[in-house]
Amino acid sequence: HRDRCLQALRDMLEEPQNNMRIFVDGRLVFSGELPALQSNLDDEIAASGLPIKDCEGLLEMLSFLLSAPDLHLVSRLKRLQAWAAGPDIARLAEELYRWLKEESSDCDEMLSHTLSFIGAIEGFRGEPCDESGISVATRRLEATLASARGHERRFQGQTVHAEAVKCLCRYLVGRTAQDLSIFVNFTACIPAELELPLAAWRFRPLADFCGRRPGCLLPSSPDCAHEGDASSVPYIWARVSAVDTDVKPPTKIPEYNKQFERLRNAWAQQQNQEEESAVTAQPAGGI
């Protein structure tokens, strides 16, 4: 799991686009819009005060943190993202949204109410944390839509109307989970008198994320072989934050389906072009 995370971070560093930014002391040193030479980036990171020598050390530290068993954010995001993923989910969400608008004059208000989202995320920890979550969400939308079109009044112990609201709120939460950003902060060499203020700001010793005792550090490798106490070695603290978590408005549900269709058509066109190029490149005859 950590190896896959590390490789994904390496790939992201090569093609950051809008997916990765690196700051040192609040100063942007790397992004898709601000490419940097590897040597310059290594120098910036080496001078950051963290016990790492280069960008690879930073990626190892990130992969250690993001795959840590005590960091629940990643697994929770996967569960939520599955509610708005898959080849059919955007179309099904739009069709259910249209039905609900025909049935209820206050459809958009219901899909913007805090209580509706509280009900939607109930039990989400029991949802799958992998690709199977996409199938579960798709089947639920299909079943709800079929009940709605069949003029049934009840579905899974509640009204079809209530289930439609729950499915659509989950879809909107999934869209939010796909678009948000994760900020990771690292700091080291913290004086003892600053540990309580850091904890109040949601920082934790890096080793704590893996349930290791305080003082178990990551100086250059995710194996955490280097141990000591806060007075004898650089003590790394980390904080993970999710930002841009505003809930998507229900009025954008039709637009999301249009966006997905454009992406699907572009992908299909590219696949056809590649297949045609492969056929053209074959020899005209002979062996």
C-alpha cells in the first residue's frame, strides 16, 4: 500500500498539473505552473529544516504519512468519492434529480439542507473502501430510480422520496470529495514548550500516525529505523487538513453529466484514433 502511494507521488511530481504544490516556509517552490529543476528543488527541501536531504525524502515521508493506519482521511475520502464515480453514476444522478424536481417543488432546498447531508453520510464507514464502492453506489441509484419510475412508495424501509434525497446528497458529497485539496504540513526541531500549542493546532508527532511510541522518527526512510527522544533527534510533527470542502449545489448535477459525457466522447475518440493508427502502421503484405 505504501509502495503504491510512493509511486503515485513520484508520478505526480513528474506530471504535477494542478495536483501537487510544494511550499517551504510559506514560499511556493514547486507546482505545475512553476516547474523547478530537480537539483534546485532538492536544495530547497534540504534547507527546509526537516531531516531529509532531497525531494525523494519528502515523498517517502508523505507516503509514510498518507498510508499510515491511524490516518483515516484517505480511506474516508475513497468511500465518499465512490458515490460519484463510475461510467453511469452521473447519468443516473441527473435522471433521479429530474424525477425529484417533478415530484417536489422544494427539491433544490432539500438537497441543500444540512440535515439531508447528515442523513446521507450515516453509516458511510461501512461502505467499501475500494472500486467495489462504485458498483454499490451505482446499484443503489439504479434501484431507487426504478422504484421512482415504478411509482412505488417504499424503498428499503423508507419512502422512495427520502431515498432519492439520500442518494443525490451522497452524489454531491462524492463530487466534493473528488474536488477538495489536502494540505500536509511538516515541521521539526520543536522546543518542548511549543508542543502543546502545536497539538492545539492539530499537529501530531509523525510516528503517532502509525501507533509508534513518541521519538520514533523518519529521518531518511519510511522504515522508521531511527529512534530516540525529542531531545536527542529532530522531532517531526505533521498535520493533515482537507480544504475546499464546500458542498456542491444540486443545480450543477445536469452539468456534471454533460462534463462526463464530453470526457467519455473524447476518450472514445482517442481510442479510435489509436486503433486506426495501429492498423495503418501494419505492413501491406508478406510475412
